[in-house]
Amino acid sequence: MLSSSLNLHWAFGFSKDKVGGVQSLCQKDRNALFFLSSHSGVIYDFEQRTQTVLQGHCNIITCCAVDKSKRFIVTADSGIDPIIIVWDAISCVPVKTFYNPHEIGIDAIDISDDALFIATLSSCDPDQAIEQEI
């Protein structure tokens, strides 16, 4: 049986207009960075010259953050059925997914230094009188 899903292997561009859309994952034993590329996050190891594409969002990713230890990456999107995904930056697998955290989506996100807490700012719809949520 053939699979109908796409499996990306390389990203040739990044989301340049996203504030904080490029994050350093550099440590003494690792030289890598994380960047947003539309619906995916990408970990680029510039010593090995390899990319690992983190796929899981149905909408364009609007924001991301990395914890102080650079072990966890959190990504969020806006649109229909928005989600937040917490990724393990070493194994490159999702650790936790939050479905519909805000009605419209997420405009900003941050993660605590110890990676125990996530703070989000909801997107706002200019056509509705709904205030942004934290």
C-alpha cells in the first residue's frame, strides 16, 4: 500500500519574518541550530551538514522557543485546529502535543529555563471582539 503523506528531507528556506524563528542549539558537544520553515521546524547540524525536519503542524508555525538546556524545543501555530508541540531536540521526536490551546492560534510562546512551564499569547481575530489570552 502506498503512503500519501509527504516526508521532507531538506529545507531550502526559512521563515525570515518570524521573530525568534532561528534558535541556537549550540553546546560544547554540538553545533546546531533550529529554524522555522513554513509548516516544519528544522534542526541543522552545521558540523555534519545534516538536517532533521520536525513535521507535525497542519498550519504555518507562528513561533518557537528553546529551553535553557537546549534539550526541548516548543513550536506553535495559528489557524484551524492550532497545536503546540514540545520536541526533544536530541531524539527529534515530539514529547507532548497540546491541541486547540487557544481558539484562533498562538502568536507568541516561551518556555521556562527548566522546561516545566510554557507561556503563550493567543492570536487575535480583528473581525471579532475577542481579546488576546495568556
